[in-house]
Amino acid sequence: MNVDEMLKGARDVMSVQRVYGDPIERDGVTVVPVAAVRGGGGGGSDESENGGAGFAVTARPVGVYVIRGGEVEWQPAIDVGRLAVAGLASCVLVAYLARRR
């Protein structure tokens, strides 16, 4: 794969369709899912024109827009894993500070 092909693929992946999902309608309520999408890539070659390139993308849900009766409301997604890590880190910090006294 050459670099131009990789960049075209990256543009296709990093589009707004990856961030905002298709709206879902039910019983007069529309929900639009939203995700955080990140990517990175790189490539290179040597003096003999031997080269390579790579690209990676990650996505995680961040919430939904709820549209009901002409009103729009943001509902954040709760990442239980992140909350658990933050809680554990807080407990470790408190224990460390308590021992220093």
C-alpha cells in the first residue's frame, strides 16, 4: 500500500459518520449516538524505496443526543471502567497521603 492509499483510507475512516451514528427513532424520540474517534499513522522508506505505512483508529462512546418534542438533551455515556480506575487511584492517593502524616 502506498502512502496516498493510506491517507485516502484514513480520510474515509476519520469522517463525521464515525463520530455521529445514524439517528434512531422510536415513539417520537430520536437518539443520535456520539463517539470520540482518534487516529494516527506513519510511514517511511529507505534509500532503496523499501517502505511501509500504518494507521490505527480507536473509538469510544461519549453519549447521545436525545431529541424529544423539539427539545435536544445531551446524555453522557458512563464509562464504568474509567470510573473504577479513577476511584482506585483516588483510594491509593488518600492511603499514601495518610501514611505520610
